[in-house]
Amino acid sequence: MWKDHEQAINEATKFLRDRDIIPDVAVILGTGLGNAFIKKMKVDKTIPFNQVPNFPVSTVDSHKGQWVYGALGNKKILVMQGRIHYYEGYTMQQVSLGVRVMKRLHVKYLLISNAAGNLNKQWRQGELMLLEDHINLQFENPLRGYNLQNDGPRFPDMSGPYSSHLNKLLIEIARDNEIKLHRGVYASVAGPNLETRAEYKYLQTIGADAVGMSTVPEVLVANHCGLPCCAISVLTNDAYADNLEKTGLSEIISVANRSEKNLTVLYNELINRLKI
């Protein structure tokens, strides 16, 4: 039985705080991503999700399902290496529990990554997209139910869900390093199946540039509790309704692995430039 949400957050937070985890920046690493970024860190602690009270366990093979704590330069970093998805059968409160814990550990910024299908015919798989906005097509919302009043308002504003400060820095870093970084709109769907031709066409029609099965629940909670965030999608497959090819997880992970180097450069440099 899922415990009272507030109690679950407090117990998970206490577990990590008691292990001297005091992060400045948090990172959520998505499908097929993480190894290159972790290698850049000076790792102090690695804690599997299943050791943290009340924390859900990742059931997706491409997600390691562990907290990694350490340093990049002079900043302390807490990483979720792998994430929790709604399609795994968890509640939205469980999916977003990590973000609540990050905020209570006094994280100053949240950096998110994901693998996504590319809906923009001007772009290609393997490239990166900076999220400027999103369309939430998931069935549930992590803010539904009892409002954690001490964390944020009942009706949080979402007119600017992604930090303009972080996005501006990322655009500058991409230019300085000659990395192609598109800017666009991410559509979040429930999954776990990939979309049909008609669904891809619909997503393009409503203004989405990429589609995935994550990120938005975490961003909703980050905005609710006042945690500035940014997100980058690795475009792992071209999802054009009129020229659709079959895609499997192995192909998605392969493209994500190849693109991870550029993502790592962007987030490493962003962390270096942040003033904490």
C-alpha cells in the first residue's frame, strides 16, 4: 500500500540526508543515457532505488535505477541514473517522487534528459532538442489529489515551464562547442507502445516536434515546488507518418549512446557555469 505522500517524501529524503547527500544540482538521465555523464563525475556514493524507503524500482532494462552522488568541479551533483515511468504501473506521485526529494535536499537546479521520437522533418535522428515547451497527453497528473501546500500552490502557473536562464546558457554552450541544438515542443504520452501513423500525424498537427513517455510529470512537480529545470531530448528515431519505419528499443538505445557525448558536453559545461 502506497503510504501518505508527504510521509513517503520525508522518509526518502531523510534516508539520503542521513548519508550526507547535500547536492547543488540534480540530473535525471533517460533511456540509453548516463554512462558518459557519470564517468565525468567524481563519484562518492551509489545507492540503488530499492534501498531508499518508499522509492519505486525501475523495471526497464535500459535504466540502471540508482542514485549516484558525487562532484563535478566544485559542485555536488545528485543523479537519478534511470527514471520511473507511468507505464511501469506506478502512480504519478511515485513517478515524480525523486523530484520532491531533490527539492527537500535543497537542490538549486534540475537537469533532465530523455530519448524521443523526432516529428520535425527538418531534423534528423541523433540530433538534440532543447525543450522550450511541452504538450501533456498523459492520462494522469502528479499534482492531482491532495495539494502539498508547503511545496507549492494548488494551481501552479505553467506559462514558462523550462527555465529561460538555463535554456539561454545551453544555447550559448551549444554554439560555443559547435553542437547542433534544436529548440522545440515535446509531447508526453503514456506509452509503453510506440505511436501509430495516425498518432504521429496528429502530434505533428498539434505542434509537437518530438514525442516521448516521460519528463513532463517531473517538470510539473519541479514547477509546483519552485525548482528551476531544463530538459534535452535525444532524437532517437525519425517518426514521420508518411515514411514510417519499424523501431525497436535496441535501435533507440544505440542512437542514444552515440548522441550521449554531445549531451554530456552540454550538461557538464552548464553545471560549470552555474552560480550556486
